[in-house]
Amino acid sequence: MDADSNISRKQIIAVLILLAGLSGLIYPILTDQNQAHNFESEQVLLELSQNRTMEGLLYIPDGEGPFPVVYFGAGSGADPIQYSHYGEGFSRQGFLTFIHGPSRSFTSFPSTIHWEIVHGNEFLFNRSLREDIIVLSQLESRHDTDSDRIVVGGHSGGANGAYRIALEKPDVSGIIAIAGRFPPENIDELETNLLLATGGKDTLVPPEKLEDIAFNVTGKHLNRNKFDGDFEGNNATKIFVSESSGHLTEAFDDKLIEESVRWALYSAGKDASGNINIETKSFRTVLLQFLSGMVMFISAVWLSGSYNYKFNNKNLFRFLIPVIVFVIFYIVLLSTIARQFIQLEPAGYQWFQYLVIGIIASTIGVVVTKSSNIFKILNKKEFALDLFFLLITGASFVLISTQFVIFQLVTSVVLGSLLFLFLSFISLLLWKSGMDLRQRLIFNILAVIWLLPVLVPPY
């Protein structure tokens, strides 16, 4: 009786903790939905050719237009959602804004590897430029855009692309280049308004690098946060440094966003002297929301373990438990990480990648299940099989998806390693909660089928 009562009290406490975590998870979402927006946003997928696409976020201001355009590129390996504050800032001031990521190949792999991709950046820059011009043409053809007022920009790799677009289309109204360290050799031929910006703590693209670029453009040694030229002459140039930001945090820097919005307004011939309200969700807020979600998830895992022992191995509900836990895991990540850092929604156009990872995960899952008896005989910790499953499944998919192409492989290995560590921690929680190997495999198979194609898409 006391034992049952004790278990009941623990379950009640776990439910209360779960509800507290749920409150911390949904409160920022409800607050954000209550804020008034004078624009609409949507995720779009543009077809560039028969086998290449570009994903991005399109922000359309309220009203009929025509609207000036901002075409903004995400950093290399970054997701457009990371720059949503830029998109919101531009669109609040009346710009139709497209925040785009890199183009992707969605043919059935393996396909032919171009040696130019492995050995030369110029091939990538040229291909990216051709695709940027295609997308800009699509934006210009819209009835609600003003093709005479186009500002191009980007962060890091996106800024490198913006330089080249402006040289290819000298009629653009301005450039917003944030931490773009690789301008083309003929950057001195640039004839438009140029904002060069970076963070004071950016060791990858320090302010001194931008001073060199500004000198190549203007022939002058420009001081930080000083202005040269004028917008009417289409030769305004400025180096702006936000002292508090490093390379990775420049996507969330209020000062950089505000300066970028002002530059776009002036370049498009609009007044930018008034107050520009930049509403960003701080990294701390996102972190607290994520931690609240994880508290809810851990409580759900513990509760599932407390009921798990009641069902024998043939009971269907026993195998529904990891599915329910996965759904909670899915909701937590979709409500936090996916709203700020990376799009995690399953994409229909990646069906072949889902099929491949599904076959890999299921095959390795069968091998792991068959191996469990050996571990029992040797009296080894069964949790090692979880790590084996995650490692071999992830490594196999990364190698097949990237086809050993170096520049793809490095990024994918880093992202894949982070996912391995994260899912290993989750698997440890499931193991400690009392879930058996088959239950944990159900969860892990669902997790890798969902997350690996997102983190390791084909280029």
C-alpha cells in the first residue's frame, strides 16, 4: 500500500513537472502570436532547373505594392530561419524580402561528382551566381515588386554572393554585406551603395578585413562606423561594427539588423531617419524555451517508464510507448529549434532521402536486435548497441549522401556528430527509464529518419 502510494506521489510530481515544462514551452509561442505583424511570411521552394531547387522564406508586406525587394542570402551551411529577424525587419519597413539558403540537388543519388566542386570555390561561386540571377528574375516578374529598387545582401557566404550579384546586375540599389570575406577580384568595379558590416568579436571576418575591402572599392581608408559618399550618387559606403557580436551571433544582433534595414531604406530612396523597431527573440529566451521543453520530455520519459513494466513484450501498447515519446520529442524540437535555428519540418521533395535512411536504419536495427543476445551472454551493457546503431546509421547516410565530396563531408560530419551526441543522450534517458532495446530502436529509427535528411541534404 505504501509502495503504491509512493509511486503514485512520484507520478503526480512528474505530471506537475511535465505541465510546468509545457507552460515554459508554449508561453513564448502564444506571446509571439499575439504580436501584430504587418506582413505575411511563408516557406517556399523554387525550382531552378530540372534537378536543383532553392529553399527560402518569403516575406510579403501588407498592401498592394509594388514593393522594393531585398534578396538576402544565408551563411554557408546556415538555415534561412536563422535570419528570420532580418526578414521581419525588412518587411516591416515595406520590403518584399526573400531570405534564401544554398541551392540543393534532389536527383536520386549517387550521381556524378564534378571535380570542380572538390577542387575549386570559383565553380561554386559561378553556379551560385547563375542561380541567384534566376531567382531574382522570378522576383522581378511578380506583379507586387518594384524591379527598379532591389537591394541584395547576405551574411558570410550569402554576402560573398551579394558582391557578385551586384557586379552582374549593376542596376541594384545597394548591397548589405555582413561578414563577407571573399569578394571577387574585380570588386573595385562595384558601382552601388555598399554596407560592410561585421561583429567586433568576429575572428573569422574581423573589421580589418572589411577595411581592406572598402579600400579596394573606394580607394580610401575608411574608419569604422563612418560614412563615405552619398546615396543619390549611388556610391555610399560604410563600415559598421557591432562590438558585441561574433560570427555565429551576427544573425541575431539587433544593431546589425537595424543598420541593415536603414541601409536598405536609404538605398531604395526611402526615409530612414525615424525609429526602427527591431523585435528579436534573445538567445536566452530560446534556450529557456528549449530547456522547458526538455524538462517536459524527460518527465514524459520517466512516466512512460513507470507504466512500461505493466505490459508484456506482446502487448501492442508497449510498442506505442516509444512512438508517443517520439511525438513529444518532435513537438519540443519543432516548437523551439525549428522556429529559430533550422527548419525541421519533413519535406516531401526529400522522399528519396527518407527512403534511403529508412532502409539503412531498418537494416542496422535488425542487426542490432540480433546482436542483443550476444551482449546478454557476455553480460555487457546493452546501451552500447544504441550507440552502435546511431553511429553506423549516421555515418552510412552521411557518406552516401555527400558521396565523399570534401566540402560537403566536413559540414555534414560536424552536424552529424552533434546529432549523434544529442540522440545518444536521449537514448541514455530512455535506457535509464526502463525501455528495452526494441522500444529504444523504434524511437531512434523514427528520430534518424526525421532528422538526418534535414541536417545532411544532398548538395
